[in-house]
Amino acid sequence: MKKYFLSVLPGLISLCVHSQALDYSFVVLGCNRVENSDTVGNPSTANVYQLKRVFSEVAQMNPLPAYLFFAGDLIVGYEKDTVRLARELQSWIKLYKESPLATTTVKLVAMPGNHESDNKIDDKKVPVVSSERVFVRVMKDYINGKNGPVATGLIPGTDSLTTDQSRLTYSFDFKRDHFIILNTDPVGQDSRIPYHWINKDIQKAHENGARHIFAMGHKPAYTTHFKTGLEGLDAYKANRDSFWSCMENNHAEAMFAAHNHDWDSIQPHKGKTWMIIAGNGGSKLESSWTSAPNSYFGYTIVNVYKDKRVEVVSMGRDAKMETYIAPAATIPTTERARFLITSFPETK
């Protein structure tokens, strides 16, 4: 079978896919913001070196992926001043528009993380209306749908949403596949998702013959192996379990998320839906994930093949935590993991 290689400058990726069988691919990553102490002279509050490198490397992939999904924590945020919050996001967009990726056919889709949606109130970090509105307004060109749930109020049997989520949690189809974008921190519902709407959406997609179903959100349904405690949707297990059961019952391949600053793969039930954590986009990595060869910054490529296989490829470059903002450009990006996540192949 013919193979397709990407030849690039030293330090960048050398990607191989089976081009004759590949239908399309997409890239996903999250968590690129720096620490507050590292934002001086950096209006985007992003890990600029790592972000630019991701944009450049994805732009050189051949064939180009259809999408680049950015799963939250693009910026430091946690900002009560909505003007400053907007400026951080606008500065992030400026970095994208100045990159070679902006002139390609790759569609950028961004979703909020807790750093975009939350404020610190009474020593707690909670999502607020003003931050949601700023994200939707400033990031409108990188939101790929508007069919999500609207505010219902605290009515039994609904998702009890107090704000319009139609452009924060939504879905869309690409080719024969279905994508669900999740806001994992709606106002008043932090670490929870509107599972009534999501479950109906997933069931409908499956009934309509979706070949593959993928979910994307900032907080994972299952916290990484590299941390203790519950730091994702598992903080509210009833909500999480309803969503995950629906994913499994409708043969969804995977949820892709970030929030935990590492790369991890979890399959809660053998042979069923995967949880892929791609939170190694540039933020300081989890302290328990820093011993070589595990710690690396990078992104995840998902290859969707015409024979219905779905393959995950984790690409990364070694992280030197003492210089995480601007490590040496000579550190190459290499393949760190590759495996199939095709769900329930006997029924596909």
C-alpha cells in the first residue's frame, strides 16, 4: 500500500499515513495558557512558542487535516474585566492569523475552558455570564455551530440552564461523522454538561446512521491517571454517567478533552468508548508526569479511514519545565503513541 510522508525542516514532524485509505484527519489539543507570573509582555497569555509551533506543524501536514480543535484554556483568563478578557482572546486570535495555518483549508474550532469561562468569587472559581458572552462574541469565527440548548431555567426534567448555550454546546456533521462540542462549565453548572440535550443529540445521530461519533470538551469525563481526586465531569458522577452511558450505547468512538496537563488514554469499559486527554498543549505539565520519556508538549492527530478504522496518534516534543515558555527549537516533534480506537467494530 502506498504511504504518504511529510518531509519538513529538522525539529518538525515526519508524519506517515496510509493515504489511499485515509478519509480525513483532525487535530486536537488544549491547555496552552501560561501562569500569571509569566504574562508580562505577553498580551495573549498563551505559551507563544508552543502555540506557534503547533500552528506551523499542522500547516505542514500533508494531507492537511480537516479541523484543528482547541479544547479550552487558550488564555489565563479568570478575568472580571471583560475588556481585558476580550483583549487576551483577541491577542490569541492575532497569533493564529499571523501563522501559516490561517491561510490553509484547516478549520479552527475553539471551545471554552474554565480559564475562559470562570471568575474567582469568594475564593471559588465559577463560570459567569459575562465571560460566556465575551467568548461567544470574540471567538465567533471559531465556533462551528449554533444548534445547542437554550436557557430553560430551573425546570425539572430539563438541563436547568440559566444561560443560552446554543453556541457553546452544539453539534455538527462532517462527511458521515458526527461531532459534539461541549461547554463543560455552563453558568451555574460547573463541571457538568447539559446531558438531556446531548443524549438526545447523540441518539439522533446514531439513529441517522452516523459512521463515527466524537465528543470534544475541556474537562474530561474521567480524570487522568496522573492525578488524584476528581477534576473533570466525574466530580458529578450522575451527570457524567448519563452522558457516558449514552456515548457507549450509541457506539461513540471517543471524547477528547484537556484540563489535566498531560496526555492520557482511558477506556472505562473494555471494547467501548475511549477518553483521550490531550492537555499537553503548552501549560505547565502535571508534576507526576514529568519524568522522561512521558513528559512532552504536543497535539493529537486522529486519522479516520475509509474502512471505518479510527486511529489516534500522539505527537510530542520533550518538555523542559524550567524553560517551558521557550525551549530550544532543536527539540524534534516525534510520534509518542499510535493505536486504534474504533468502537464496536463488529457492528460498524
